Amino acid sequence: MSINILVLPSKSIYWNPSSLEIYLRNKLNEYIKFYSPQSFEKLKTPKSLRKRFFLDYLRIRVNNFSLPGNDLAWWGRLNEIENVHVSVIGSPNPTYFKEDLDSESAQRWPVLFGFKPVNFISKEESLKSLTNFDYILSSSRFDDLYFNVLVKAKKLDIPIAMIDAHDDEPVYDLGKSYLLNSQRHPFNLLFKQDLPIGLRSNKILPLSPLPYPSGKNYIFKETKSFKSIFFSGADRPNITRSDRGIICNYIEQNFLDSRIFLNKPKLPEDLYEYLNKESLIQLSPSGRVWNSFRHCSAAIDSPVLVIPQNDCELTWDVFKDEENCITYDPNKLDEKNLNALRSKIETVINDDHLSKKIRYNYFETIMKNCSQLNAAKYLLENLKAIR
């Protein structure tokens, strides 16, 4: 029996700028950065963490490359499951539905690209044929243009699942009342990336960590060129969590051959990929929240992963300290606990057999459990449980 799913994706998936538009936007950013660096820094701060100001009304973007929203990483391979038919409302940027990863964005965020073509359907067609769909799967950041599709679906008693896959810092302080009132439309089921531990229920399910890109056959890397620790990223006050700066600085000071590029100019892509592949250890600290592209995708390079303990519910509870990774408590980074972390890392560096065992366990665990296809099957299994 076939299953028909209508997807309302994140609004950002529709943005399809021309090369000229990107060029002009980048030039404008250079101008703002040079003449008003404070305004540029403010633009870099997520809107949910600051007040709006005049440049927001000009729809200026700091990053002028198109990205579709993290929800695509979860539902993008639903149409590869037997007897599942997916229609996506509107006209998304087709770049994401090409299996070749040739753009800079695709190289940097492969989990959001490389999907097989999917059926696109207009708003008018979807409203006419709504009774043909078994489920509605909607991003929490859907385009308001399609709000009445959800309204009609609710009237027709078609199950609606919301997929909230963006960073949501306030939920950790405001809890359940905020969580239940944060969605723009009633739902039968909510998939939530930032779901604090203890708030999971039959109606609210976790969506973390992000899966790794399917579609390729990955091979465990037997040897590494460097017994060093690699990380490249930014630490931004009042935006990224505090453990990022603390851990990176501690590692850099205590492991002198580490390659920690914190708040440094962006590495050339070939060097970044080389250090990912050849470093024995990859550091994957918190960003704005615990969830990160690195946590699962790093397994492609089969390193020893150093990762904070999660404070959110997990789709796949796969990270096991000293079995397939090294974990630390991001809320206990005093001298005693940092030295304990240092000891665990030193043990791995000095024991080739142990490091290879941990690397292999990490690679195998992620490959078996955390692919985009696993993510799609997880969504489908829980959609079917609605009725």
C-alpha cells in the first residue's frame, strides 16, 4: 500500500539567487563591513538572539549562499523508501535535488544536498488534491503563503507533523510551555531538534543529531597521518556556548601539535578537508546548541571524536564515552575535569590499538544508524504511528 506525503519545506529552500545577485550582495556586505563594522557584527548575530534594526528591513544576508533549512536533511530521502510518494509544495531551488555536489555550499554542507529529484506541486494543485495525501509534513519555518494548506488539512483531519530543525536556545530556559506554544499551527506530531531532556513524549519526538549524507559508500580509514587534534570554527560571545572557547583554548595550550583554528580566517577548502581526513582526533564542541553537522558527518573521516555530553533528547543514542568517542561534561570544565579529559585524550594518542578501536566503533555505529535514509525512515515510522 502506497503512502502519499505532502511536504511544506522551510521557506529558505525557495531562494534561488543568480550569480549576479550574489556578487552584488557580497559587495554590499564588504561595504557595510568596512564602513560600519558594528552593524555588520550585529547582522551576523541570529535574529532570534537580538532586536531587529534597520538593515534587517533591507533583507541583507551575511552569508549569500542558498541553504534549504536543516529539515531537508531529515525528509529529503523519504521518496527513496519503497511505496512512499513525496510531493513538495511550491518551486524549491532545484540545486538541492541534484546528486552531483559541485557547488561550494554543497561541499561545505553535503548533508543538505545531493537528494534525488522529487515531485513539486503548486499551492493550487495541493489544495485541490489534499484528500489524496495521507500525511502533511511541514517545516516549522514554512512559507506563510501556504498557511491555508495546513488549515484545510486540519479540517479534513489529515495528520500534520511539524519538523522543527533549527537552533532554539530559549527552549532550554523556558521549557515545556514555550515548547508547546512555539509552533505557528496545531500539530498531531512535532519533531524537534532542541528538545530538552525529559520533554520527550508520544507527541513530541527528538530530531538530533543531524544525520550524515547518504548516497555514497564510505570506507573506514585505517591510518592517520597526524596524531593531532583538529578543529576549525568560531567562538562568538553570547551566541556559541561557553564550552567551545574553553575546550579549544585548553586543547591548544596542552596539546602543542594540535591544529585548532578558533576565530581564524577560513581555511582553504582543500586544507580543511585534508586536516579532517588525516587528523587522529576531531573536536566537535557545542555551537549555539549541542547539535552540530560535525557530530555524525565527521564519521566519514573515521577520527576519534571529542564531543560534549548532550542536554537534548536524541533520535539515536549512539555516543558512548571511551567506546566510540570521548565525551566531556560542558557544565563541568573546572581544572579537575579538564585534566581528566586531557588524560583520556593522551591515552588515545599513545595507544594505537585503542584509538583504532574507538575510531572503528564510531565509524560503524554512525554508518549503521545515522544516515539520511535512517532519518527518513524514522520520520515515516512515527508518522504511521499517528493513526
